[in-house]
Amino acid sequence: MTEAGARAGRESGARRIFFYNWPIYLLAWAVGPALAISALYARLPGAVWVGLGAGTALLWSALSLAVSFYIYDRSELSRGRWVRALAPERVDAWVSVDAGLDAEIDLDGALPGECLGCVDIFDGSRMPAGSIRRARARTPRTRAAIASPPTALATRDASCDAVVVAFTAHELRDASTRERFFHELFRTLRPRGRVLLVEHVRDAANCAVYGPGAFHFLPRAEWLRVARVAGFHVAAERRVTPFVVALALEKAA
């Protein structure tokens, strides 16, 4: 089965987002309203503020699922036709890097050349979020992957023209680890090769939709910083929906 075919049978993106983050949604839908009703019923000081907080949490939770459905199920993101415009002119070989979940993008249909493999950089000590563990346990991969530390990728020097890192790099919460990871990406690429970095970023659009959850994302400025530290320059950039940024980071010739 191709990656695209496997994705066609995958459950809704919004449904997956819910199950990856169910404790947060449970708090928003059950605990918050219960506290608000109790506070209002008992006429406790600040009950109105508790009620407003619960209402805001409910709004954010509903909005985040609706927007996730749009992004992962209805937008151009998964079809991947936008990828080719960000990739190098010539792609003979490419690699995908993730943390245990396949990219949300039909990469086989988007990139020419040979896929040299998928590298799984999951590291529980560097990626403490419970959501990623639940995601790994719940969602099967569509292709085999090689487990590899993010700071020592199981890739050969100058072995490919493109490396795709989609919705993964933000899981590296430590800045120095991110820098070492990007140095590894730089090592893996041939001259004029590109990293295709796809991420939500901590900006007004994502904060409006995801509320405090948007602070799990990193600012665009941080991705530009680590790219610069590793030796990349930004060759192209695109908004794939108002909530997702794709950066093409190029290694000089």
C-alpha cells in the first residue's frame, strides 16, 4: 500500500488530535464547567470569572478541533502539491524525519527521486509531552523507520537532496538539542540541498485558535535562529493554510 493510500484510510485528523490530547479536552469539557457551576451555585467570590474561564476553555477546545479538521482533513496540506515548489530543483534522493508519526503530507506523490528512508528521532528524555506518547501508541506507521537520536542521525554525510521534517522539530524542547539536530540535517544534505521544515508557529493565528496550547509551538524567529546557527539560509517560505508555515532551508553550494 502506498503512503497516500494508507492515509486515505486513516481516521480524521481532528479525531486524532482529540485522542492525542484527551486529558486537556477532558479538563475543558468536564472539570471546567463543573467548577464553574459549583462556584456559581455556592455564590463563591470570583464565580463569574471562573465561569468566564470555563466558557473560554470550551470555546478554544471546540475551535481547535474544528480548525484541526480543516488543516488535516480538508486543506491542501496533505495532498502535498505545494511541496515541489519548495524543494530543490533536482531531487534524486530524500529522507523523512519524524518522531514516530508519519508526515501529514503525501510525500511520495510530492517529491521525485528515491526515498532513502524514514528516521524516527523520538527520545522520551528530550520529548516529555504525553501527547506524543499517546500518538505513537495509537497511530500505526505506514512505512518502516530507523530509530535514531536527534543529535546523531542515522544518515550518511551529503547523502540526499532534501530532508522533510514535518510537525516534529518543535518536540525538541531544549534549544541546544534543536541546534545539534539542525547541524545533523546540514551534514546529511548535499550542496544546494534543502530541509523542508513544516510547523505550526506561535503566532496570532495559532494563539487565537489553540489558546495556551499554542505555546507548545515555537516562534518563527526560533526556527530562523537555529537554521542560521546550522549554516542554512531561507530559500523559500510558504503558508500552508493560515496556521502552518513551511520553510525551505538551503545548504550553500
